[in-house]
Amino acid sequence: MENVSAITWVIAIAVPILLLVLHKVILRMLFGVVIVPEDRIGLVTKKFVLLGKQELPEGRIIATDGQAGFQAQTLAPGIYFWRWIWQYSVSFQPFTIIPTGKIGLVLAKDGMELETGAILARKVPCDTYQDAEAFLKNGGRKGRQTAIITPGSYRINTFLFEVELTDSITVPENAVGIVTTLEGKALEAGSIAGKHIDHHNNFQDVDTFLENGGYKGLQEQVVLAGSYFINPWYARIELVKMTEIAIGHVGVVISFVGSDGVDLSGVEFKHGNIVSKGNKGVWAEPLGPGKYPINPYIMKVELVPTTNLVLNWAAARSEAHQLDKNLSTITVRSKDGFTFNLDVAQIIHIPTNEAPKVIARFGNMSNLVTQVLEPTIGNYFRNSAQGSDVIGFLTSRKERQDSAKEHIGHVLEQYNVHGVDTLIGDIVPPETLMKTLTDRKIAEEQKVTYDTERLAQETRQKLEKETAIAEIQKEIVKADQGVWIAERIADAAVKKATGDANSVRLQATAESDRMKLMAAGEAEKVRLLAKAEAERTEWTAKADAEKISLIGRAEAEKILATGQASAESYKLAVEAMGGDNFTQLKVMEAIGEQNIRIMPEILIGGGGDGTNGPISGLLGLKLLEDVAKRKSDKEKQNEQ
């Protein structure tokens, strides 16, 4: 049962299909019906011609007028009659699809022969190669076609056309496309690139380019950033970076194309022509900082720094611009035969308006360095060193640097370059000479050290002397002040003594008057006592007055008063005791008080009468004077 059911299903499916096929065959046989699907085209081959004999022209493979063979006319999707199977063969082919980012390059298998010298067939009206009959009747030529097929779906007769897919051209940002065409007129004699042609839409319209007289080969015009449908059989695109001119630089354009313009450099400039923009030669107007779509095969842009440019003649140092990478330390020879090295740095400035002249003269900045700066600076310092010994060169460094700046600046002005400054860097004299200089310098520094120490010692001595004088001066001032104070104290004491003396005198006077009154009132019995007392009082008053006067007048009068009182007292005693006895008494008192030793050899015998004793009155007086003198000396010592 299962097998019967399966067979039934197969029959149910196969019979309708078979009937459909038989139906199409029957329709084709009876009515010549051809049904072209909607996603196909029909390529028709005519097997024979019923009436008459029509053959294709010699060299042709596509029939356009009903001849037998491959037919130019294709069948679009739909139903067609009278295409009997026994006369026509119809094959179905998918549409030709050009994807996005691709283009279709067309190769025609039939048509007229290409023109002599041409490699591409010109475009003819043919509905983007979808109308093969129009292509052939309008003069389409066989071979590679100038026109391309852009992205999309097309009904292309593959009996006539072959379509090759290729990528479209994309020029990225910061790049330009350099165009070299493979079709067009030959370049003019002396030209290296084709002149600018308008209206060809960045080389996408080949026929317009050729019709307007486009040249074959390198083109002056470039293609900027973007996507383009350019036929690679017609043009090749080379991508290069845009020319970038950094800040602090200008770009001097050297154009290899254009007409010969008028020289703008002036009669004094003899080193090449400077022309206006668009002409052949060095452009007078340089390009400022920015990015430019320059074709490097027809133009050359030389960068010229407009800021201060430093060049180092030093083996171990080079600037970022690398213009001094081949410069090295300068070796010179002095007048005394020593060879030594020195580093030099030269600062230059090229004004913007002078940059074209510099490039016209030298071609580039490297030539300026090698042809002018290197020999000028090297020879200057070699000549300068030969006129001086090493020591003199070292000691006159600043003067030589200023002289070099002036000389080199004057030379550079002749080449349209401004010399900003010339700097002398390290100077490396011979080692033996350096040792000599070092020893000398050490000795000089030691001498300076010794001199400094000596001056320090002298200063210290002077300070100590001044300090001592200041200390002594303090004592002197103190002594002067002490004298002044003592004088003031003495004056005060004199004044006080004077006052006291006056007071004592008044008291003495009063006392004298009192005594006189007492004496007048007393009886005669006390006359002698009163007289003695009056005398004593008088002498006492005088002595006191003299004492006070001596204190006020250096106590001279006091001593005199005391002496007079003593003399009077001695006189009264002598009168009372007798002269010899009194003398002997005083001598013995003095001997006792002064501890005077009496040796035996000084004893002197008497007169023999026994009245004067062992010592005569004269000797006693002599001894008394000596005792008085010793006493006086002792009082003076005590006062001091």
C-alpha cells in the first residue's frame, strides 16, 4: 500500500510538469512562442533564411538585417511569437550586473576597425551597450571601448560585448591622483605633460577629453580626493601625498610646464629666471603654509624656512631639519703651530620675498649650505686662527665671535640670506697646552688665595688695633671723667671748707668775746690762767682757721697754724722745763716713736762739766729736725 501511494504522488507531480513541457513544445512548434523570464534576456541565433540568400558582410559576426547567425537584437523579458524552434535558437542569459564600487569595461567583438593609432573605440549611441544593433549601425568599432558601464543591471548582448568588472578609483584624503592617459594626441615637442583640458569631469568622460584635444601621457591636471569612474584602459592613476608646507616655511614652486614668462628677478639678478604663477620656471610668489595638490612630476616645491635657522658645525649635534647633518667640527691651526677643534653655530634667516631668489640661485637649501655656508664659515675661522696663537684665540673669543658675525653676515647678504648671529661653541685646544694653562690658572688662583688671606690678616690686625684703641679710649674717657668728677668734688670740698671755716671763725669770735667777758668778770687770780687760756683759745682758733683754710687751700695754712701752736707750746714748755731737759725728752720720745736705733759709734761725749748730759743741745736739735723730716715724709706717703 505504501509503494502504491508513493507512485501515486510521483505521478501526480510528474504529469503536470510533463504536460507543461509538452505544452511549451507544442506552442513553440505550432506558433513559435518564446517566453523570456523576467530576470533573463534572450540571445537569438538564426539558423537559416527562408527567402533569398543573405550572408553577413565579410568580417562581421553579428547580424543586424535578418542574416543568419548571431542576432544583434536580444529578447527582453516577455512572450514572443514566430520564433519557431526549427529556425531560431534562443538561449536565456542573466542580466549583466555591475556592483557598487565596480565599473564595467566593455570589449566589442564586432564593429568597424579601430582608427589608426587608436587603442580605444569611441563612444556611439547604443543605450549603454544594451542596443547592439544601434551600436553596429551607428559606427561602433570593435575592441576596447572608451565608455564604461556604471553600477546597475543591464541587458547586454554577450554575443557582441564582453564586460569585465574592475574597481572604481578612490583617492583618499590628503592625497592626489596623478593621471597618465593612454589615449590622445601626442605631446608637443618640449612638453612633458598634457595641457589642462576642460569639461571631461575629472577624466571620467573620455570622449569629451579626446574631442577637446586631450594629450596622451602625463597630465598637468590632478584628481583630488573622491571616487571616480575612470576607465583604466584609458588612464592610470598614481596616488601621491599632498604637498604640505609647515608653519614657519614657504614653498618655492619650480614649474617644468607652462609658457616662458617674463623674468621678474630684475637686471641685477643673474642666476635664473623668476616668473609669475602658471609659467615655466621659479614662481615669484611662494606658497604659504598649508596643503596643496601638486603634481610632483611637473612641479617641484622646495621648502624654505622663514624662521631663524640654526646650523651646527659640531659632530655630535644636528638640528631637526637635517640640513647640517653633513657638517662637522671645524679643525684649525694656530700661528704657533697647534691644531685644535672648535664648534660653531650659525643662525640665518631667509625673508619670504627672498626665498625664490635663493632657490633660483642654489636649487635647494642643501646646496646653500654646502656651496656657501660651509666654505665661508670654515675658511673664516681657519684664517682667523692662523693669525693668532692658541692662547690669544681663547682669550679673545668674544671679539672673534663679533668679527665673525659681521664678516659672515656681509657675505650672506650677497646671497639674499640674512646672517642673524655667529656663535662659537666648544673650543678644544691641545691637551698639553691645556695642562699648561690649567697649571697656570691654578697658580694664579693660589696667588689670589694667598693675597686674600694676607689681606684678611691685615684686616684682622687692623681690627684688633682699632679694638684695642677703642678699649684704651674708653679708659681715657673714664679717666677724664674721673678727673672732671674729682675736680668737681674738690671744688665742692673747698666751698664746703670755706663755709665751715667761716662758721668756725664766727664761732671762735663769739667764743673769744665770751672768754673776754668771762675774763673781765673774773678776778685777778685767774688773770694768768685767763691769759693763758685766751692765748690758747686764740692759737686754737687760729689753728682751726688755718686748718680749714688749708683744707680749702690745700691745707697749707693748717700746717702753719699747727706749727706755730706747737712752737708756742714748745716755747712755754721750754720756759717751764728748761731747754736741755725738754730737748732730751722730745728726742727720746721721737726715738721711741720712730724706732730709731742709736749705735754706739754715734755717741758724742760732753764738755766734761756734766751740765748738758751725754748729748749736747745742738745734737738734739739735729736729731729733732731729722725726726720731723721723717714724719713729714710718712704723712705725704699716707696722703698719696
